[in-house]
Amino acid sequence: MTQPGPVVGIDVAKAELVVAVRPGDARWCVPNDALGLERLRARLQQLAPALVVLEATGGYERAAVAAIAATQLPVVVVNPRQVRDFARATGQLAKTDRIDADTLALFAERVRPTPRPLPDAVSAALEALLLRRRQLVGMLGAERNRLEHAVGPVRQDIRQHIRWLERRLAKVDQDLDDRIQRSPIWRAKDNLLRSVPGVGPIVSRTLLGELPELGQLNRKRIAALVGVAPLARDSGTLRGKRIVWGGRAPVRAALYMSALVAAHHNPVIRAFYRRLVAAGKPKKVALTACMRKLLTILNAMLRTETKWSHREIA
């Protein structure tokens, strides 16, 4: 019987990568630069691991992931919270780069997360633009809050900065539209999504860039992936409320705004929302259910390549 290969955990920092291998206690460091990535690739090719696991670190991991994927090795980027919870569950409370790499290797060995294909160049560019848009919106909000209490020359400086941020935001929105329109596949998906009352350009861009699995999973899996599936909180005789949590926050935020609009202007979602409220559901619970229903409809539309109609898509 063929034994599975070793697994690798890589702790990513701006300056270096700390690599740990299980089984065994092999461990080494390389700089997080072009030369270091070449050394990493060479050693991993010799090792031929069954799985390589890294944490998402705000972008510092991207070059390493691309380098590893280029060698055709299975690589997974995991949510840091999952790894922290796993570390606490195993009694590992200390935190250093070396310990983090060991924990990631143990996580790879015990949990065996499923590798996913890396996004193509168009998807990666769209995701980067969406991230930049969120950053600009955040800076605009902060500057507008400061403007309320600013006086004298500072007030004028903030106004100038707000105008500059608004121009940059408009430029990013234009870049997003241009990239979508240049790709027939993206353009077709965008047209399908935006045919739904309540789904505007920002929601469509967010779904295309942040949720490439849309249209490829069943309704339960896509709801869990986004974080709009109710999760049980029961233990013994205690019966708690079902809550939603986790998932992809940017997608969930976009769906929330879309559901707010759809609850008033989309006939299917509006009827569903009113039925839940009439049955005594709190409005927030009803709105969350609308988010999940809207996501289910969008998922089915992309899967079947069917435009919006008042009849629900199975």
C-alpha cells in the first residue's frame, strides 16, 4: 500500500517564510523574495508533499502560493481563525513563527483541508480591485467623519482629500467595469446577476470577484461558504437560537445591502420577507433569510445560465 507523502506548513511573514514538515521535525527558513521562493520551490519538489498549507496574511502569502502552485503541488490557503482555534484545541497557546509553522503542519496532517484551484489572472485582478475599492470607501468614511469636527485649514485639507478619494473611487469602479466588459464570460455572468431586482453593479462585482464558486455548489454549501446558513447552538438540555457567522464578510455585506433593496423592490424576495414578518419573525431574522434566499436564486441562475424571472429557479 502506498503511503501518503508528508505535509508542509508554512508560516508567512513579510520578510521570511518558516517551513515545517510532518511527520518528522524538519524545519527551515527562506527569505520571502524571489531568490527565497526559488529555494522553497526546489526543496518542495524534492520533498513531494501531499499537501502544503499556509495562512492568509493580507497578501504576503500570494507570491509563495503562486510559486508552489507552479510546481503542481497541492496548496491550500486557510483562514487564520481556523488555525488559531485548532492550536487552542491542541493546547498550544504560545505563538512564534516556528510554533506557527509547526501548528500549520499539524493542521495539514490532522484536518487535511481540500485544495482549491487558484483564481485565473482576470479573477485575481478583479479581487484586487475590489479590495482596493473597500479600502477607498473606508478612507472616505473616515475623512467624512473627521470633517464634522475639523476647523480652519484642516477642514479645507480634508475636503481636498475627500475629493481626491472620490475621484480614485470612480476610477476603480471604471476599471472594474472595463475588466468585466472585456471578458465575454464575466460579461455574461454580470448580465445574469444584474437582471435580478436588488442586485446592482457593486453587488455583482463583489460576487464575481469574491465568490467564484457561485453557480458551482448546491444551495446548502454556497450558503455555508458565504456565512448565511443558520448554525445550531445546542448542548444537552440547552436549546439556543440558530445564528449565522463566519463565511466571507465582503460577500455577506454586499448581500445584506442587496436584500434590503430586494425586500422592497424584488417581488419574490418582498413576498418572502413579508410572509416571514407576518409569521412573527424578527425583521433582522427575516432579512437574513432573504439574504440566503437571494443567494440561492443567484446560485441557481448562474448554474443554469438563466436570467431573472418572477418564477423561482429550483
